[in-house]
Amino acid sequence: MFDRFKSWFGWKPLADDEFEAARKKLLEQTPVPVFWLFGKTGSGKSSIVRSLTGATSAEIGNGFRPQTRTSAEYDFPSAEQPVVRFLDTRGLGEAHYDPAEDIAAFASRAHLLLVTVRVADQALEPILVPLRKMRAAAPKRPVVLALTCLHEAYPMQQHPAPDPFATDASWPESLPGELHRLLLMQQERFAGLVDHMVPIDLTPVDEGFEQPHFGAERLETMLQAVLPAAYRQTLLQLHDVREQLQDLTEQRAWPTILSYSSLAATAAATPLPWADIPVVLGLQARLVYRLADLYGQKMHADELMKMAGALGGQILARFAVRAPLKFLPFIGHTANAAMAFAYTLSLGKACCWYFGEIKAGHIPTQQDLNQVWNDKLKDALQIWKSHEKTPPAG
């Protein structure tokens, strides 16, 4: 049966070494830009990462891995398939912090130093002292200063509109509240230490600002402009590169999906009514966990199983309704085999989409999963129908 299914799809297995070679080749052709985040806790570093990648706060928080005693690293969308890398220094403001270890670890890796400072922050020695050493260690590496939390300079007001920050060298005097004075103050403090200054304000939607991502586009444009050309192109094509990596992993998952679909079809073609239901559902549950392991998303497998519960109930109901057809020779067996095959195949494809979205930093909703699964189910049923003249379980 499995050989017959393989012939339907023109399937060729992708061995582990072939997959790894293809992945490495793709990543070699995709230079990974490395941003060194440097700022106090609460200065907006995670908000910037979230803005650039679309990842959730939870994914970012769980994604950083310790690198030195005072730093951590986050690869997006994953450590196995990085497209953008963030290095975060977390020891700022702590007693006896010495940037020497971080400089040694990151000096040759970081393509850009992104300093984050709340615009109203006056206690900046913990930033300025190590920043002077970092600037001296790599004077040609671009340094961008993101001045964050602008709304603290004009409480109870909306952000200025239209956006007044056309350049990073001139601050209009008409800016609201204390913003103009604070910008000039920070500009003087960081003179000679940064190449560009970008005022931004990234806030949750529920805080009531009409522009919750104020300045996000300006910041991304600036980062693209100062990166070396090859790395700039990667940032511009972040979405496309991420999709290529996901497609490669799905190709690797395909033989697992096909194998479990054929087993489900075989189980559903057994001559005993209702006996196949727990077997098929068990195979589908096992498939979910196998794919979660392949995508490195074990922690999300249980969550996916819960989300798929409603559709799983529909599967069970349809099996129960169709099960008596088994008393009719040939017709019932083929119908159940078709259903089991299609539901299992579509579940596997939906899982690949779901875990791919998680790796990309997006959290799919129940509605998203239902829509994708239904779309994949239609495709799977069409595949079976196109080959129904040679049913695998006759």
C-alpha cells in the first residue's frame, strides 16, 4: 500500500544527510544579519525584536539562550534555521559589570550595535561607560541609537502626526511636551558614540495610541540602510527566506505523513465495523507528536492536540456514521479507507503549517487551524478521488 501511495505523488525520500546538506546550502546562501542589542531592562529591546520578526513576547522570552555571564542569543525563527540573530547584553546597571567578556564574544559576530534608551532616562552612565569601550573596539561597526518610550515626554497625548522625524539629525521645536528638549539632551550625551538616532514608540494596542508602532518602519529602514549589502538583502527577504526553510522541513516530513496515512487507510479497511476508530485516531495522535519532534516543537504538541479536539470529534462522528457501511462488501471498506487516508494526510499537512508558524514566531488560532485543515482535507480527498480506480485497500 505504501508503495502504491508513493507512486501517486512521485515521492522520493529525503534522507537525513540530504536534508542537512540542503539546509546548510540554503543558509550559506542566506547571510544571517546579527544585531547586538545593548540597553537596560525595560528600554524596549523585546519590543524591537517583536516588531522586526513578528514573534510573540512569549516566543522571544523563551528563545534567548545564555552565551556569557551577562548576555544571551536569540535566533529567529529557530536555532536550527536562523535568518536573523539577536545578541542581548543583560548586565547593564549591575555592580561591577565589565563589557570585556561580551566584547570578546561578539566583536567579530555583530554586524550592527543597536542601543536602546528610554528618551526620558537620565541615569545613563551604565550605558555610556561600556558603550565607549565597545565603540573603541570596533569603530567601523555601525551603531544605531533607538530612543524609546517617547510618550513619557508628552503624557496623555497622541504621537505627533504626521511623523515629524524625516531625518535623524534634526528635531523640530514643535514636538509635543518635553520631547524636543529630551532629544537634544540625548543627542549631546551620545555624540561620537552612535552613528544614527531613531525616535520610536512601540506600545501594545490596548494602551490606546492611534499609532502603536510609531517609528517602527523608520527603524527597520535605518537598519537595512546601515547593514552590509549581503545582510541587508536577507533582512529585506526575511519572509521569503523563512518560507523556503519551512518548505524544506515539510519536504522532510512528507514520508512520515504518507506512511501514517497509508497505515490509517489500512486500519479503516478492516472488515470489523467500529474496530478501526481508536486505531486511526491513535495513529493520527502519534503523527502529531512525530511531526512536533521533527520541527523541534514538542512543547506545542499538546496545545495543538487540544486545538484539534473539535475536529477530532467530527472525525469520530463521521467514522461512527460510516462504520455500518462495512457490512456492504467493497463499498464500505473503500469509503472508510478514503476517509482515514484523507483525514490523516490533511492533518499531517496542517501540522506542518502549524509548527512552521510557531517556528516563525506566530501563534495560530483555532480558527486558523480549522481553515487550513479543511483546505488540506479537500486537497487530500481530491487526491484519493483521482486514483480511486486503483484503491489501495481493495
